[in-house]
Amino acid sequence: MRARVHVSLKPGVLDPQGKAVGDALLRLGFSSVGEVRVGRIIEIELTDGLSRADADRQVREMCERLLANTVVERYAIELQ
């Protein structure tokens, strides 16, 4: 089983990297660009034999303890 974790800043948290990307896109002539937010994707290969519920529980714990700073970031988990 594979887990894909999407981590992004919570709404209202300043995103200087997203601002820089948005400004660069505008300078390149992409005039339809509005706000840009930058995040990251973390892919985790899980061992076989883990139930879907256990995999979800473990990946949530990984996010809470290491993968996301839950004060300023949110995360979403996809299990495949």
C-alpha cells in the first residue's frame, strides 16, 4: 500500500514561497494568475498486510508527529 500526504499552509498563514512563484508567473506573462500557495507531497510505501484503517491511523500519527507542523499546516492523506 502507498500513502500520499499533501501538506499545505493553513488559510491565513503567509506563504512567501507562493508569493514569489505568483510574482514570477505574472512577470512571465501569465496575467490570469491570482493567489499561489506552495505545498509538498510526501509518498510513503507501507508494508504489506496492513489494513486500510491501520495504515490511515499510522500515517495520521506520522503527520502529527513529524510530517506536518499542525500549528500552521494542514494535511490530507490518500491511500492507494
